[in-house]
Amino acid sequence: MDTAVQVLGGAGMTTEYGVATLLGAVRAGRIAPVSREMILNFVAQHLLGQVKSS
């Protein structure tokens, strides 16, 4: 993600490319103490509209 911002420069922070909207989520994912499975569960539930796994 940082590479995308570096390549696009200031334009990478505009809404046209959609990189800036993902930047915060990606950086939070690097420092948050959560497992890969927790992230995949969140994505499936919130972005794909799947039911919560038990």
C-alpha cells in the first residue's frame, strides 16, 4: 500500500484512485493485534455480506 502511494505521489491521496481510503485500514491492520482469521471474518461479514461464522 505504501508503494502505491509512493508511485502515485500526491495523486495517490486523491479519491480518484481509491488508495487513500484503504491506507488507514491497511496501516491499522499492521499494528492491530488481530489474527489473519479475524480480519478475513470481518471482511466476509462487512464487505461480502456473509453471516457471522461461529
